[in-house]
Amino acid sequence: MRTHSFKRFGPPSRVAGRIVTALALAAVPATVFLGVGHAAEAADLDDPVKKEIAQQIVSSAENSSLNWRDQFDYIEDIGDGRGYTAGIIGFCSGTHDMLELVEYYTDQVPDNPLAEYLPALREVDGSDSHEGLDPGFTDAWKQAAATTEFQAAQEHERDRVYFNPAVTQAKQDGLRTLGQFAYYDAIVMHGEGGLDSIRADARDHADTPADGGDETEYLNAFLDARVVEMKKEEAHEDTSRVDTAQRVFLDNGNLDLNTPLAWAVYEEPFRIDTDPDPGTDPGPDPAGVLISQHRPTTSSSTEDSTLTADRAVDGNTSTRWASAEGSDPQWIRVDLGAGATVAKVKLTWEAAYAKAYRVQISADGSTWTNLATETAGNGGTDEWSNLNGQGRYLRIYGTARGTTYGYSLYELEAFGKTA
């Protein structure tokens, strides 16, 4: 499942997460949530409208976008020990669900681009290895994802492995729509065994409604247990998908997950004002699509021949670019093609991060315009949104190292559109 470390948003400067969240939540009109009599008539999470809401909320955490249908072709190794993470729910090559997906897809469409990788997927299952998958697997995934058959297969496996078991268990525990969603989001990140563990811990502290307990009290216990489980893994240490999303709905008494909804994940605000039409995209991501991956790159220097600039745009967070050690300034440049527009830039730093740097764009590679400036970097993941850059070349220009080493990026990702 896809995870995130620290994210940065704003126009283009850091914005305190608590301010963003407060503004987003305050902007939602007051809504009266009816009591138990209304709950009996409320739709469960498997209602088409509620299910669409659920997919959009999960996508806000997994993909930083409400448009979950844009994620069928997503694939990368995010360095969490699960191998490749891909698709609408974060199927992983190391956690068996990707293998089951490709097996199901191949049963439906034997002659497909991924079928030849089934032996390799069986070998790497349970590990983070790419052996037998590289270099062609990611391209094959994207090719398959352009077909309606593979898209349908992803939705089928999402429902079979995650959505249906979570909703069924939540209903058995007497939970309404919000509780059903809390179970679903938990199983997406932690798997069925993780959900069972979180549920068991919650039941040690509160009874489920089916056992005569108070629903709000039980859900608070469940979310507390979920946060504890998340913090066991460094990749999941940001708990905002609980703290500033599900907990907000619960504190508002919105047990039926009624719109309007406003929440924040990784400091980015989201909202669903009215019930969505199932099967209708919520619209394109305003940041556009990833336009930097596999584009030509150059850099001021490299530490050695295994740490070249192209490693920062290969979609693999286990590879990286590193500059020569001990000198400033250093830079890495990506050729996006003539007439590109850049709306967002995401930088995933190795331990050798930049304390100070500029995000720049140029039409000719000679004259540069600053899109964003960092003067107090602390490594991790930096994300700059609300950019408005136009040009061919994007450059990260480091002016002060955060360590005694050089500058090193696992991934440089630019989002926008090309001409």
C-alpha cells in the first residue's frame, strides 16, 4: 500500500498543517446528523454512492488525489520493503495480492502483457526483490492498465481481498457507514491480519455495538489501536489519515459518512461537498500527471557510475542520484520536452539531503526562473504544490548541503502537462 513521509503544500512555501486543516474543516457548512432513528435508514458502505465516497477518501491518502481511477497504471517501488506497489489500492509484489491479481487477470485474459511475469511474481512473493521483473515489468503493467479488462480485474480483487471482508466484519460488529469505512481503510494498509489485530485490541477497551457497546466509544478505541499499529512501521508513522480524517468525521458525529465531508491527509486538505455519482470521475487532478519519469537527465556531478542522474526519474525509490561529496552548489536537471507546464514537484531525499535549494524552470537551459526556494530543509519528502512553471527544463539547484556528503535524491517527480 502506498505510504508517504512528510509532505509540503502551499503556494509555493510551507504551510502549517494545523492551519490548512483548520481552514478546510471550518469551510464546511454545519450539518445536523440525525440520531438512531435515521441510522436505520442510512446506506451502508457497499451502497454505490457510499462506496464511491470511500474510494475517494482512501485515494486521498494513497494517491494524494480523489481521482482513484487515475491510478490503474500507477507502479513504483516506494522503498517500504514490499517490492513494487501498484494500481488503485496499492497491490504489492511482496505481499501476495499483486500475484493474485495477475493470476486472476490471466485467467480472464490469458494473452496479456503481465502473464509472462507470473513465475517471477511467485518467486519474489514475500520479499522486496525485483528479480525477474526488471526491466520490463513496469512498462507491461502500464500497458495492461490501459485495458478495461485489467481495470476490471483490479476492482474485482480490491473488493474481494479488501472491501468486502472489511464491510462484512464491520456489519457483524454493528457498525454504521463510518465504522465500515474505518475497517476498510485499516485492511487496505495492514491487511486482513492487521485488521484483526487492531479490532482485537479495540475490543479489549470497548464493546462493539453488536455486543451492546456505544458505537462512538468503540470507534475511538479502534482508531486509537489503529494509530498504535501504524506507528510500528516507519513508513506509516504519519497518522493523519486517522487523526485529521476519520477522527474528524467521528468527532462531528457523522457515523453515516454523509456529505459534505472535509478532511486533510499529509497536511493537504480535501473535500466532497455533495454525493458523487458512482462511476463518474471527480475530475482530473489539478496538479496534472507525472511528466518527469524516464525523461532525459543531466547533473553537475555524480558520486560514482551507479548513482547517475537518470536514477532519480526511474520510478524506483531503491535507486538514487548522488552528487560528488563535499561541495556546493550542485544540481540535477530534467528535460520535460518543449512547452511543459509544471504544477507540482515532489522530491524524495536520501540521507544526504539539501538544507537549501531552489526549484527552477527554463525554456532554454540557460535562463532560469525560481518556482520555489527552500532555506531550512530537513530531508525526507518535500512536495511543492500550486506551482505555475512553463518551460522545457526543470532543475533542482542545491546551494547548501544538509550533511557533509553531497546531494542525493531517490526520486525527482514533476507533475503537470506536456505540449
